Amino acid sequence: MKIKTMLLFFLVFVFSGISAKEKKEAIPEILSNLLVELRYGTIRYSKVYPWIKEPGNEYKQYGILISPRIILTQCDELIHAISIQGTYKNQKYDLTLKTIDTEANLCTLETTKQFDGYSLNIKEYPFGQDPKIKQTIKVYYYEEEQLRNMDFSVLEYTTTSDYGFTKLPVYTVSSSKSFDVGSLAFYNNEIVGFISYQTEKKNIFVPVSRIRTFIEDYLKNQYQGFVFSGLGLKPIPQELKKHYGISDSMDACFINEVFVGSGAKGILQEEDVLLEIDGITPNKNCSYIDPLLGLQSFELLFSRKIDGTYRRVDDIIKAKILRKKETLEFDVPLKSLFNTKSQVERIPWKAFGMQPYIVQHGIVFVELSHSYLVERLGKNWRSKALELAYLYDTKKYYQNEKENDKIVLISEVLPDPINIGYQNILLKPVVKVNQKKLMNLKHLYEEIQMAKQSRKNILELELSDYKKIYIDLSKEKEHQDILIKFNIPQDHYIF
């Protein structure tokens, strides 16, 4: 009996050792089959002098192979890349950007030839579930060409937008160590997310649910982006509840913005009070308790259901609101900003790539963006440009889909005898051209061409302080000399 017991213990020990070994070897094999190392260089365009471009940094990150020729990865700096090379099973591949979704911060890359050695079906990918708070996950990374791993406990989930308006969940672990973007996290040998970025000794992860949703829709040729609420929501202070017809025991969200391009536009209104989304009510901070994610922004319910699945374009949510103290219910269709011509921002938060400009007789015209303000004036730009700060706060968003105007600035005047008298003009909005409301740089360019063809050959500009500028377009030689003097390759770039 004693011998049988010892034999049984030995067999259990041997087989448990084999099982542990199999699990240990599973991860390197998964990474070898799924991960592609990406390296690329970038080009940076100045937002202040848009004709100037200079080499940016070199980057390394990882992508997930989702078909024999397609890689999924985080966008980030890839949108500035000039050449992208992937390494898969020790072979090099030239890659090009195929799909760019800056709202979800996800991109696909494509190669002209299939990745040699790739044979998996997407159904065989070991995708798990989003990890729970306090759950321990394992991050695998390469260091000195060696595969290593570290354990981390999930601290929290937060609702964030990488750019703009689409709010999606990410989760956080505490770590002072930085990892390459795209490094995979596992729980029980299943993928639970990838590294997105690091901040303040924390690593931020994209949960596997977002990755899986993107892949499923993309491979069916049904990817339309992740949906957004199109609303600005704020908690309602206790002292204002009576004014809006809300009982003291009830919590709600105040709608302070309804964005162009959203399904809510034309249905919900500014100063509506949002009471429920699909029967779920907010708490006093305009948030709710999610079964997996914990306390989250109420706005997340527009893009993600309470069961953890993501909503799709044209899905309907049921919204209950108070409007002038009357309770109303609406079906609100959901939309995405991916691959759409709808412009939400008159003054973009982030200006991607080369920006439009006009240089005429040394006067530099640009369209206002947050990127321009930060580059020109630094992080404390508000205190240095009060008029532009006011415009940013009051004119940032379009109010209807027919609007396409921009804030056109005289960024500066490059000194030359031809523009004496105007050289102190700096950071000044232009409101009229030839006595017409100025719409954007394209409109300004058209007016310049028309003025050149007219007998007067004069361009009249009115600034926001009612001062006027007159440009004699007949002085073409002087104009060209300025371009040569300041090394400006062409006097305009419009798109």
C-alpha cells in the first residue's frame, strides 16, 4: 500500500512537471507565431513653418499578425513613418500602412508578399477575456534578444480617448519599467491585452476585447470603427437640481455639448439632462459601476454595453432625458468617426502631417490648431495669446455639418522692404478677404488667384481688430525673392 501511494505521488509529480513545462513553452511559441517586430523612422513637419520637415525619431514596437499579409498594431507614431520594416521569424518585410483609425489608435500594415511560416487560423489565436481588477497578469518582453516576463496586478480601468472623441477602456498596472508598444500580456496562457504607453510609473494596456473586436470586424470587411457618444457630459451640482426639475435623491448628467457627426445631433440638445441609458442610471459624479471595470464614466455606455461587448455603428441606445422639466425618451443611433468626412473640430486638437499654409509677400498664413499653439507658444500658450485662447474655447467645435470654416491666422511676417508697416503683426486672426468672410486657407488662395487676374491686383484683408492689410500682388519678383531668401520651396500648400 505504501509503495502504491509513493508510485501515485511520483506519477502526479512527473505529469504536473510535464504540464508546467508545456505551459512554459506555450508562450514562446505563441509569440513566435503571432508577433512581428516593427521598426521605422519618422518625418516631422513644423506646424509653425509647415514647409519645414525634419527627421524624427526611430521607433520599435510590435504588431499582431492577423492574416498572411496583414498586421494589427497601435498607430501612435506610425502615422508619421516614412519607411516601416517588419521582422517575422528572422525574415525582413517592407510594410505599408493600410488602415488608420486614430480614434481607436489602431492601424493595420500590409506587405506585398505573405509572411513565410504563418499558418494559423484566427480562430486558433489564444484570446482570453479582459482581466479583472487585482488579477495578476504576465507581460512578456524581449531584452538583449532574450524573452523575459514580469508579473503585474491590474490596478484599475479608466475610460480614455487616445485622440478626440471615442472613449474606450484601458487598464493600468504599476511599473517603472518601460516596455515596447505592442508587448503582449497573458493570463493563464491567453492574451489579455497589449502595452499601449507608459506614464507616471504606470503601464497602460489596451484590453483584448478591443483587439478582438477590431480583428473580427476587419476580417469580415465590416470594420466601421468604434462608436462615440457625441456628447459632453457633466455632473449636476446638488444646488442646481431643483432648477432642472430633478429630485434631491436622483442623480443625472448635464449635456453641455452635442457634437456634429454624432447620432445624438438633432435628437439630444445642449442643456438636456440625461437620466438613463438603456435603463442604467448615473451616480452623482456622472459615472456608473461596471461589473468588470468598476467605477466608469457614464459616457462609456454609449460605446460599450454593460455585458462588456462593444456597440457597433447603427446600434440603437435608449436615452431618457429631462428637457425643460419634461421627461422624454429617444432612440439614439450610434455613429463612428472612422473613415467619415464629418468634421467635429474647427480648431483641431492634433494636426497630423503637413499642414496647409500660404506665404504671400512674406506674410505667413496658417489655420489654427492646438498643435500649432503648443509648438509656437509652449504648454502655457493660454496666458500668452488671450484672443486665441478665447477663440479656442468658444469656436473649437462646429455647430452643424454645413460648416467648414477655419480660423486663419497671420502667424508672422517675414521681414522684407515689401512688407514694412506690417512686420509687427503676429498671431492675428484674419476675418475678411476682399470684403468677404474668410472661410479657410483654400478660400484665401482662391481669392489671391482671382485678384491676380483682376485689373486691381490688390488683396484686401481685414483682421479681427478691424485693421486692414493691402497686398500688391503685381510685385511678383519681390514675392519670389522672399521665398528664395527664407528658403521656402513654394508659396502655398492647400488640401
